[in-house]
Amino acid sequence: MKASRVLLYLVLIIFVAFYLTPIYVLLMTSLKSFREISLSTMWIPPKELSFRSFSKAWYGDRSIGLRGLSGNFMNSIYLTVPATLISSVLGSMNGYVLTKWRFRRANLVFALILFGMFIPYQSVLIPLVQVLQKTKLYGSIPGLILVHCVYGIPITTLIFRNYYSTIPTDIVEAAKIDGAGFVKIFAKVILPLSGPAFAVTAIWQFTSIWNDFLFGLVVTPNPSVQPITVALNNLAGSYFVEWNVQMAGALITALPTLIVYIFLGKLFMRGLLSGSLSGM
Amino acid sequence: MKADRIVALLFILPSLILVGIFIYGFIGWTGWVSMVNWRDVFPDFTFVGLRNYSRLFEHFRFAISMKNTLIFTILFLLASIGIGLLLAILLDRKVRFEGFFRTVYLFPMAVSFVVTGVVWRWILNPGTGGESVGLNWLLEKIGLGFLKSGWYTDPNIGIKAVVIAAVWQMSGYVMALYLSGIRSIPTELYEAAQLDGANVFQLYRYIVLPLLRPVTLSAVIILGHISLKIFDLVFAMTGSGIGFSCDVPALFMYDTTFRGNYFSQGAAIAMILLLCVAALIIPYLVYSIRSEVRR
């Protein structure tokens, strides 16, 4: 092998080490028992494997008033699944209208929807809290579901619009000539072709809703309702929680999205690229 | 036909109403809150004009957080784009196990900023004793001891330590953007350049890099708006830090509004943040949609 090829692989491998370092530390630290934990032995593998940190992070520890993450893990499931489904369906409806039933100013409407993807959510938090309090949705999982559905509309609309614009309009026109109406064309022509777009959108939404922190933090002050990211931050923020338990908690939090990434990486990648508008 | 057009409108209407209220209505309301005198838990809607803004511009924490954001943005963009471009070019050189490398480089994107923050706070922990621990220990072992530092606990470094974690999380994404950009360059261009006797360096300098400019623009816009809004990572990793050395506007807004109950000032910070993002995003949106129409 030529020297330049060796150098090339060397650089690539150094970066593999860079990206995997935090995972290494996560695993090594979370598999140690409390006695073995210290900053100075962070890089050294555990002498004996201990899974106690995982059970402690999951179930908590009554004696020191530590809440486990199990309930919050389920909260995240209960809010991520419906919000993902609803926002995907809304995105597909919008994409259909914006590509196959274009009205005047459709591009302007699309741009206005899309802008919502980029806004700093700080600029809507104050009225959001007020409105959720008025509607009794504040501090509840349905409240968070609503929030994620609404702020998911821009990205899901973008993905479906890009996808539907690759479906030839001739198919729709032909169906119209055959006498099919708006709803029938959607149900019989568009939806059967929408599988890939639903997969990309669902994976994207699942990942970003699961990983959300800001909305969970502001909308759910009650620890028993909080999503797992907020609970992890509380766990890691309290000084009496050992590092091995914090790292176990971080692994538990990261696991669902990592599993999705490992098994459905291609679709995840497509979502990422469409998020950059480069598909436009 | 006419009925269909009405049904089409009904189809998109729920989303339009939701976006109209939850995005534009709420932004308008935040703008209004930023001009009244709401400074504790009970709303006070006495109009005070731009007073909250002028107070903000005199606030020491606002100046620090804006400066930190600027430093963070510059370092984060340079490092992520540099690493992303390098990795994309290397991976395109017919590498074995390319799929493995790509998967490893991109996986941090699937992880929550909170997880990233918790892990990097532990890795970059300089400890309290004199001995080298965490990353410092590792640097010493591989002969880079001169790089040892107090990381986020050193007020002179502060936000720059957060850049490391942010680059870890996002540079793989830039790699993916560039790689798909490189792969979409027609092979005839490469062949023509080789026929003209161009070497590898010239090939990249005169063919590949100029054609990747739109990708760089996308990367700058995407990373730039994430960087202006950065909150979760800083919140979980360092908080505002010693002497606010890790502070950012989004964190300042959260503290002011939800911990200090000074809603009007919080709204003013949010509006300034929104203006910064809009200045970056709106030209890009207009450009993207116009160029699509032209095609």
C-alpha cells in the first residue's frame, strides 16, 4: 500500500477514535461499581463488571430520594409515538395540497410554514405557556404532544412536499380524467406511494421529539410527567448522584434513538439531507 | 372541480391555523410582551415602548452572552466545516469499509444534546486536585500534555470548551452533506480534468471545491442557526459558567423569564434572537424557493 493510502486510513481511524471516545467513557464508567469510580481512572476498564448503576438509574433509590428514569422513559414513549404519527399525517396532507393542488401564493404559504422550522423557540415560549395554562394542557403529556405536533409541521411538510414533487403530475391528471376527486386521488394514488416518505418523516420526528429538551423543560415542571431528557438532566444535575449512575442514565436515554439509527441509518440520513433543503 | 378545491383548502387549513397561531401569533405576542412592563408572576401590560430593549443593551450579561455566541459560532462553524469537508474528501477516495466509517462519524447526530452535555462534562472535568484527570490525563499519556487545561471551569476558555462537544455532535452531519454533494458531481467532469492532465490537488482545487459552494452555503446556514439558538447543550454541560463565561442568549432568556419572572425582558431577548436568526434564514429561504421556481 502506498504511503498516502496509509496516511488516509490513519486520519480516518483517528476520527473514529474521536467520535467513539464518549461512547467508550459512557460504557466504562457505567459498568463500574461505585468503589471504582474516580476521575483519575476514567479511561481504565472496570476490574469487575457491575450493572448496579443501570438498575439504580432505571429504578431510582428511595433511600436517597433518587427518582429512577423508568417512568420518564415511558413518558417519552407516550408522547413521542402519537406526536410522530400525527405530525407525519399532517405533513403528508400539506405536501399533497402544496404539490398537486397548487393554489395562488402556494410558494409564499410554503415559505411561511418552513420558516417555523428555524425560529428560536424562545420567541414562542411565553405565549405557549400562557395558552397551555389557559387550556389546562400545561404540565401534561397531551400538552407536549400538541406542542411537538405543531412545531413538527414545517419539517414534515418539507419532506412530503419534496417527495410528492417527484411523483409525476400526469398520474394525478389521469386520475382526475377518470373522475376521481381530491380525497380519492389521495387515498388511492398518493398514499400507496407514500411509504418511503412516511418512513423518513417518522424516523426524523421520532429522533427529534425523543431528543427534545427545551419544550419538556418549560411545559412539564412536574418530575413525574417529564420526558426522559429532562429527567436525565435532573439526575445528572444533583450532586449526590454518582457518575456511574449518571452515565448509565445517559446510555438509557440515548439507546432508543441509537437503535433507530443503527438499524435504519439510511432513512435517518435522508431525513438529515432533506432538513438541509438541499433536496430543493 | 370547484368542490375539490374547497376540500383541498380544508385539508391544509388545520396546519395553517396551527402555524398561524403557534408561530406567527405567538411571535407577535412575544413582541408585545417585550414592550410592556411585565416583571413578576402577575402580568402587567402597561406599555413602556422600547425600554426593555434599552435596559437589555446596558445589561452586562447580555453583552457577555452575545460575545460568547459570536465566538462559539465562529469556532463551531470553522471546525465543523473543516472536519466535515476533510472527512468527505477522504471517504470519497475509494475507501474500504466506507459504510462503517460513515456510520461512526454520523451517529452523534442521533443522540440528544443533553446526553452529549452530560458525557462531555465528565470527560472535560479537570478535577479539583493537582493531578491530571479526564481528558487531561489522556493528553498527558499521548504526549500532548501542553494542551492540558481547566476546560469549562477556566473563565478564559468557558464557551470554547462547549465547542468541542458541539463539533463532536455536528461535524459528521457536515461530512454527510459534503459527501452527497461530491457524489452528485458528474464523473465526466473528473474524466475531462484527468484528460487535461490535472493532478489530484488541482482536481479538488478547480473542480470539486467550486462545485461544493452551495453545500457550504447550506452548512453555514444550518450550523449558524443552530449555533445562535444553542441551549440544551450549554444547559446540560456547563450552565452559564463561572463569571457567565459559558453564557448564551437562549440561556439568559430562560433564566430571566422562567427563573427571574422578568417576562418582558425575557421576551426582548427572544425577539433579538429571532431577528438574528431571521437575518440569516429569510434570504436563504427566498433564494432556495426562487431558484426552485426557475427550474
